[in-house]
Amino acid sequence: MECLSEQEEKTMIKLIVEGENQRIVGAQMVGEHAADIIQTLAVAIRQGVTKQELNGTICIHPTIAEEVLTLE
């Protein structure tokens, strides 16, 4: 996957989804700003957001946070 942000530090991101509707039930991240991004994802998880709904949001470019929207 091509990185959209201009970060040089390696980052690993994982979303855990369930069912056909792909409701997000978990997330893991290692890298710059991980705590802030995971905190935001925690709110989405508590609200029952699906991967499709997350993909429909607007992201800030160039940031590592936008990489979450490119995960398949």
C-alpha cells in the first residue's frame, strides 16, 4: 500500500471488523500519534461505526490518520 502521508517513521495500523456490515470492533496502531488516533477510533467503535461509514469521512491530508481510511 502506498502511504498517503509524508511520514518517514514506520506505522502499523490494524482495524478489526465483524460481520457482513463490517462493524468496527477493535483497532491497533503503533507509530507517531497512535494514542490520539486510537482515542478517536475508540469513540467510533463505541458508536458502532462500520468500515464503510469510516471510509465516508473527510480526512486531513497529509497525516498518518488518513491511512486508516485506506485499509481494506
